[in-house]
Amino acid sequence: MAVTCSDIIKLICAFFLPPLGVFLESGCTGAFWLNILLTILGYIPGIIHAVYIIITR
């Protein structure tokens, strides 16, 4: 699986604001809401989840 330029931009967004990176990748789905919850509970779990969503999709 090749990493595109848009994936790099999404990863940068995911580092600074994890829900934004997930929203850009999957839209307003369950993954987005889960990422908001994870980001509220702890910033690092939100980043890990966002990177996982961006890399796997």
C-alpha cells in the first residue's frame, strides 16, 4: 500500500488535531465519534487511533 501526499497531510492533521485527520479520511462515521471520545479521554490514544484509521484505509 503506497502512501500518497494526501495521506501525509492527513497524518499531520492527525498529530495536531486527531478528529480532523479521521474526519478527512472517513467522514462523519463511528470512527470519527470514537476518535473524539478517545481524544477527550487522552490526547495520545486519539493520535494512535487516528494514525491507525488513516494507515489502514
